[in-house]
Amino acid sequence: MGTTFHGVIAFALLASMLLCGSLLRNRIGLLRNSLVPASIIGGLLGFILLSLELIPGFEAADFTALTFHFFTLSFMSLCLTGNSKDAALSGGSIVRGGLWLTLMWSISLGLQGVIGYGVITGYDALTGAGVSEWLGAIITHGFTQGPGQALTYGGIWEKEYGIENAAQVGLIYASLGFLVAFLVGVPMAKNFIRRGLNANKASNIDDDFTSGFYSDEHKPVSGHMISHPANLDSLAYHLGLLALAYVLTYIWLGAMQPVVADFQPGGINLSVLFSYNLFFLHGLAVCVLLRLAIDRLGLAHRVDDETLKRITGSSVDFMVVGTLMSIKFAVLYALLTPILLVTLAVTVTTLIGCLFLGRLSGNLGRERAITAFGCCCGSTGTGLLLLRMMDANFSTSVPKELAFFNLAIIVTNFHILFVFAPLVPSLGGWTYLMVFGGTALFFLACVPLLMKRRPKAGQASANPIKEPC
């Protein structure tokens, strides 16, 4: 039985780091007042312990798979959650709001790659260091897509094109993106909340918010029991619903992979669309259909949305810790200066872009700006975590917009994600700049078109949310 413990203990270490992070946040004044989430504190603690080899038998790679699956689970559980019944927390059409998030992300995807490439080119010209410019370009996959895609594309660049350390540098960018998202995003969210600019007034900076724990008299109710405990615990019941969706997604991918294996229209390998790296995308679709079936069959009373929100939030916490614990210190140290220069340039540009476009998006624009910044600097899970500060119980329409966004970006950025990204080092500098820079300019040109469809003030709150996830 001893061989079965490694994966379980890896998960237990993630949970332990979360516990340590929550206690440190509660006890240390600097952390408490800065509102740093426990997942960031715990993830950094785990990274330090692994780097100093103080956790015998474990290394950074042991936490990569857990990170991937918790990211997937966070969005599958979100899509099983029903719509908010409070029309005042609606930003209008979920599709329209999701398109604003899609524009912000798509512009960042192209622009970050161009900036990263340019910064490393300039760094080499000034220092003669000879760092591959593709180690700057991969920041867009670490920032806008997160650790999973950074590892995927970086691995391809290493194996096929000899770009040394591309996968690990991509993972470092993803991890730095998480840190940046919170170093910048948390104070920004804090400022919005203090000024009362967030729509969900359940989120306010009080003693409970600051300490990270509820006092006895303020403990909220977390969901309702659906199944009788003599039959089945309600949490196990909801985990079972999520597990069913996970199994269906796995079966679907397994059935489709041999079907599309040799289907390459125009030379495009469509089997990439059905790889397990995109499990979360297919899982979203399965959960949307499952929730529609539940609602159409009149079984919505058999699902407690608050319990599903707790599963979503917990998955996000575990995902953040796992990502930070997946960093290899040696690679970070060797390329520290160019990595930090690229990160700084991309962060400033992304922040300005998200704030500007969020303001243009109308009602719930601040929630979209903070969410988009998190998505463009870490992953969609980071965006959810920042949104949770301004929308504590995910009651606005932005979480559902975020779910739509995850589907929309695959369609709008298909040419980059599935055609050009795996081939980047073979493109050459000017072709790369035209493809990625041209993508950013195209979506920037779409902003005026979406503004024409923006509802007038007050119109959004008058219309309840009708679209599915």
C-alpha cells in the first residue's frame, strides 16, 4: 500500500499549505492588512520549502497534474451552478459581457507576445546575453493561458525547435503572473470596495474580511442540504454530480481522439482540439448540457448552487497553491533579470488595457476589469479569485460571462492557439510579430462595434439573466 500514498500526500501538502497560509494571513499584520489570499501565501511557502529541499521525496513536478485538474474542476463546477435570481447583480446579456472579456483577453494574447519578444531582443542588444527571444514570447502563454498551456507549448518548443528551458520559463511566467495579479489586483479590488464601487455589497472590507475568518456572530450559512444524511451526505452528492460530468467528458474525449487522429484539413492537426490538455473546454460544454437537462427536467431543486460555489472556490484555492509549488528555482535564478523585465513591461500594459476596456464595457465594468486582469496575468482561475473579492458569493453575472468567455476565446483565437502557437520558433521574427501584433490590432478595432451594443444605464439591471452558462 505504500506506493499509493505519493499522490495523496501531494494533495495533502497542498491542503496543508492552504491551512498554513490562512493562519499566517490571520496572525501577521502586514499580510492581514494587504488582504493577500491564503492560497498565495501558502503557495509561496510551499515553493520555498521545495526549493530548500525541506519536503523529502517531493519536487515541483509532483504538483503540476494536481494544478491542471483543479483548474478544470473549478470551471466545470461553475457551469453546473444555476443563474443568479437577483437581477440587480446582472451586467445585462451574459453573451455581451463575455464578449467584452474575450476582447480584453484576445488583445492581451497578441500584445503580450509582441512585448515579450521585443523586450528580450532589446535586452540582448544592450547586454549581448544571447537569451532566446522566444523565452520572452512565451510569456503570453504563461500569463494569458496559465501553467497548463505554458508547459504544453514550451514543451513543444523545446523538443521540436531546441528552445532550452522553454517549458520551465513558461511555468515561471505563469507563477509570476499569479503573484503580479494579486500584488496589483488585490489593492485595486480593495480600492473599489472601499469606495463602494462594487455591485455585490455582500463584499465589504470589515474585520472578518481583513482577518480572513468569520467571527462567531457573523458566520454565514453555506448552502442547503439536498440529500438526507441518512442516505447520502449532501457534499458527496454534489461531488458526485461533478464526477459524473468528469467521467462523461473523459469518455467523450476517448471516443473522439481516434476519429479525428488523421483528420487534418488544410494541414491543421485537429486532434489537438481533442487532447486531454483541453479537457476543461470539453468539460465546460458537458456541464452546460448537464445543467440544461437538470433545469428542463424540473430537477433544479435537487441541486444547491451555494454548495457548487464552495466547490468552485476550493478548486481555485488548490489550483493557485499548486501552480506556485510547481516552479523550479534553478531556472528562475539563471534568467532572473530578463524574466523580470518582460514581466514588468507586460504587467503595466495589461493593467492599463484592462482598466480602459473595463470602463468602456458599461455596468459591472470594474468587476470585468479586475477579472480580466487576473485572467491575463495568471489564468482564468486567478480572475475568479480576484472577482471573489468584489463578488464574494459569485452572485453577479460576471462569473457566467467568464464561463462563456472560456468558450469564445477558443473560437476567436483558434489561429493562434492551434495553428501558430505550436510553430512559433519556426515562424521567424517578422512573421511572428505580424501574426500576434495583427491579432491584437484586429480585436482592438472591434471595440467600437461592441460599444454600439452597450445597454443604456439602468437597462441591464432591469433585465434578468436568461442565458445559460
